[in-house]
Amino acid sequence: MTTTATHLSSFAHRMDPLEVSTVREILKVTEMPEVISFAGGLPAPELFPTTELAQAFYHVIREEGRLALQYSTTEGYTPLRDYIALRLQTKGIRASANNILMLSGSQQGLDLAAKVLLNPGDKVIVARPTYLAAIQTFMLFEAQLITVASDDEGMDVEEVALKLRAHPDIKLIYLVANFDNPSGTTLSLERRERLVHLAQQYGVCILEDDPYGELRYRGEHLPPLKSLDESGLVLYLSTFSKTIAPGLRLGWLVAEKEIYQKLVIAKQASDLHTSTLTQRATYYYLTTHSTDEHIARLRAIYGERCSVMLESLARYFPATVRWTKPEGGMFLWAELAPQVRTEEILAEAIKEKIAFVPGAPFFANDKRHNFMRLNFSNQVPLQIEEGIKRLARVIARHHS
Ligand code: PMP
């Protein structure tokens, strides 16, 4: 039998900087039923349309089984791509099925975009903080991550301008403009326009990751960066994970012709195509039910959970803690006193049967340890209030 050491020495260098994801490790703890978890990015499972999806899968296998169970094209199921194109047009994105690549989850879009665009050492701008699994993807392609600050209006675009001026070899800007993971913040309209303008000025691609855009609870929808883009430099990513169910593993990418063709080649080499059965069943579900009604229901329920968390934080958390006030999505982001380490708070919180994600892994570099990400979509209001009350006690004890 080979030893572990022999195995380790044979791993590719690209694996060197990556550690086991703390979030995935925490999720193991939160699977215990008695824990009130604000940790995962999980949608509420009671809102999955299980009966409707059961009917859809049954229908598709029975009526279209020979096609639905067969290999298919890499680009994806055309009627589903047409359906998505129509919905995107209502958001101002001028897309047709020819621009839409179906993905096995939008996470695959991060991987494919990085594969197609980045050589080792290429520079990518991300926010401080940003989506943990985007950091991991860019690191796997040995990119150099350049971070810019973010505040209540999202990524600081003037710092982006400074970084673009200082590093002419920046290749890509990655961001979650709506209800960011982890911060919950939304990029203002002014900043959207400025960022698209900067991308054009410097010839840099933007990867606009938008899994949460449909889940707005307050305020007005803002135009996607992709809808403001005349140059074809914006790649737009979204998913059915938050509006139907993440277990479908079904997302999509919108790109212009030249890069689209490269992405198709990369996807072909990666997994040939996304599940034909899932694409057809999802299309059947979408066209036999009102998506808008389903999403309106999600908005009402998650919106209430978001409000309950904000009210509970205001009532129970120590005055020294600051937090963001999301208008949608699934997360908010709390900043504790600078000397506090949320990893230590988590260890104590777990004893009280509370979980959250410490903020450090969401910083690509210069990790800061006094932040926590709190998810509000996966707990009912009573549990949210109880969980925040208990977490507040742990924080107060820790402070004293
Ligand atoms: N991007 C962001 C910002 C996310 O939060 C997530 C899900 N956690 C994803 C991408 C991946 O989503 P999926 O692969 O399920 O579509």
C-alpha cells in the first residue's frame, strides 16, 4: 500500500495554496438537527417545489425518455435556453439562445471562465470580502488576486480604477452585484455604470455572478451590468439553485460569440453537457407553473426572515457590532470589534448549538478575523430570534 506522503508529493502545484473549506467543515456540524445554523447558504427546503418536480421528471421520462436519457449538445436544451433568453430580455439583457450556455450549476461557470481566460499569474480583481468558492476557483488557475474595498454600496469602483491604472495586465473583474455573498450588499446604479465604463476603457472582462438577483425583498431592481454592456466584455452567470433547488445543479452563462465558443469547448472537455433529463424536467416545470408566483412566495418568506434577523440583531447584539442591511439574497455580514476573532466565537457558539461562518476565508488576502456571515434563509423566524439571542450572549461573554 502506498503511504499518504507518497500521495501528497504527487499532487499538482495548483493545489498547494488551497485548504479544506472551513464552510464545508462547519456544514458537517450544522447537519445536527438541534443546531440553529446561520452557516450554510442553504435555501429553505420546505419551499422546494417537490411535488411539481416529481411530476416534471415523471412526465419527461415517460413522454421524452429516449431523448431525455440520451447524450445531448454541450450548449444545452434549446427550448430552455430560449425561455431563459426571454426572461433575461425583461431585465434588459439582449440575449438569445445562441448566447446562453447551460451549466451544471453556476459554480461551473466560474471554473469555465477561469479556464478560458486565465493563465498562471494573471491578475483578477475581487472585492474584500468576496465569494469564497470564487477565490478557490481563481487560485486553482494560479491567478493573482487583487482586492478592492467594498462598503454598503458594494465594490469600491474608484479603487478598481486605481488598480486598473496601476496594473495594466489585469484580466478580469469578478463580483456579485446583487445581494453579495458574503456581505449582502448591492452595487449602486452609479457604480454599475462606472464599472462597465472602466471595463471598456481598459479592455478587461467582468464576470457578473448573479445567483440572488431574483430574491429582492425591498427597493427597486437595478439593471444587471450585462444590460449596460455594449462591448461584450461582461459575462453573466445565474442559476436555478436559489429559485428552484440547488440539487438540480442547473445554471447558465451568457456571453458573446467569440468567448462563448471557447467556453463551449472548455465545457465539452469538462463534462460533455449538463444533465439532459434535468434540463428537460426543469423546462417542463417552468412552462407548466407560474415561476413568478413561486418567486413571489420565496420573496415574501425570505423577506420576513431577513427582517426578523435584522430586528433581532438590533435588539440583542452588543452596540459595538455593525452589520449590513441587505435588500435581498440570503446573507448579512457582521463586523465585530477589531481584536475579536470570530473563529473563537464560533467554537463557543457551537457549544450553545449555534453556527455561523467566520469571515476570514472570504478575504482573498490580508485576512480579517473580526467578521461573520449570517444566513437567514434556512431558519424559521422563531429560530432566527432564538439563535441571534444565544449568539449575542456568546459575543457579550467573549467581549467581557
Ligand atoms: N456564486 C455565488 C455568489 C454563490 O453564492 C453560489 C452558491 N453558493 C454560487 C455561485 C454557486 O451556485 P450554483 O453552482 O448552485 O449555481
